[in-house]
Amino acid sequence: MIGRLSGVLLEKNPPQLLVDCNGVGYEVSVPMSTFYNLPAIGERVVLLTHLTVREDAHLLYGFGGAEERNVFRELIKISGIGARTALAILSGMSVPDLAQAITLQEAGRLTRVPGIGKKTAERLLLELKGKLGADLGGAPAASSDHSADILNALLALGYSDKEASLALKQVPAGSGVSDGIKAALKSLSRA
């Protein structure tokens, strides 16, 4: 029903926004990834939205891009995942990181998001397999296994998902696990 808002940003109280659209103020909940990319108060903002109608409320969720909104919609289709949990997932990890976790079937990365336990993470992996992350599945299985091992090693060393994913992209294709870890650590030390 309401697919897009364009107006002046009046208030920012994470995760809530107030957007004035021609004299009407819309309360919008956004994931932190969208929140951090917002303009200053008083400036124009454009958000793609998803409207949820419940018996007791009409709730509007806003997103900086179509990919993020599509992932939100896929998440809320899953039994036991509500809008708040979907926002928490999108706040805790980027869409590419989520897609990679699903492609590599890494429940551990999902359990780092507040509110996601082991069972919920496994259900997410099962339900989203083939719907999200399929575009990353083009790599051969052997290199995917090495990528997962290298990524897990970097995460175990204390690097964030974002840092580890960026470092993983610097690893030459076909590298073994130990050589891949060394290459990733070299790229991280340069950053």
C-alpha cells in the first residue's frame, strides 16, 4: 500500500524515524544499516517501505534500497521471524554477509545477531537456502569449503564479519586453507 516515502527527515531516534511528507508525519522503523546512511535532520530522505497491518497497529518499515527490503520480506515469511527480528538481522549483518552465511550454511554467524538462537539460525538457513545467497553459489564446492574455513579462522581471530569478508575477497582463487589465511591476514594488515 505504501511502497515509498519521500520527504523531510524530522526526527531520528534509533530505530525510529519521523518523515514529513507534505505535512503528514510518518513514523518509520529502519534497520541500523539504513539508519547510519541517513541524511541530517531537516534534509530530504527517500525510503522504500513495507507496511504491516495488524489488528492493533499499522507499522511502517523503511529501507535504503530494494535489496534490503526484499530480504526483509523473505525473512518475515519464515515462521517465528517477526518484523523486529528481521530488523535485528539486517542491523546485525549486511545483505551480502547474510547471503554468504546462507550459501556457506554458517549458523554460527547468524547466532551472533541478538535474538537469534541456534534453532532459529538453523531454520533461517533451511528456509532461505536457494532464495537468498544463490547468486554466491557459483563457486566450486571445494573453494567454498576453503572459503568457509578461512572465514571462520578470521572470525575466531576477532575480526568482524565485514573485515573478514573483505579480506576473503583478496585471497587468490584455489588457495589452500593455510595459504588463504596468510593472504587474508596480509590484506588485513595493509588496511
